[in-house]
Amino acid sequence: MINTVSLKELRPELPKVIGRIDSRLDRYVVTKRGRPIVVMLSIDDYESLMETLDILADPNAMAGLKKGHEDLRKGRTHSWAEIKRSLAKL
């Protein structure tokens, strides 16, 4: 959930806001004079976003994702039992 809070409103509520970010993964856009100035989010959210950006920036990862999506679309899939048998051979 994304919430918007002014800097003036945030100051006295900071411990509660941080608690909501930590426990409920809420996100906050902090404004100053009606203009967004900063985003507050949990470290888990931040790390997930950074990992996603790394994947999107990696041409090999993106090619693999596109191939996997195409395989799925065309029905080129394997059952869980086939995957387990294949992994057992390793």
C-alpha cells in the first residue's frame, strides 16, 4: 500500500510510520509543500526492487526469461516428477 504524508505530518508520527513499513510493508511518499521529496519503504522492498533492476539490466537473464515465457506459451513444459528425476541424475 502506498500512502502520502507531508513532512510536517510525518515528524510526530515517524515511529508509527516506521512500524507500519516494517510490519505491513506499507510504502510512503513524503511531501514537502505539496511536492514529493522522498519515498519510504522496507529494506525487503528495497532489496527486491534492486534485484529486479539487476535482472532487467542483464541481457542474458532477460533472454532466458523470454525463452521460458515462450516455452510456457507453447506448452513446452515438464512435470514436477520429470524435474525431480532429472535432478536426481545430477
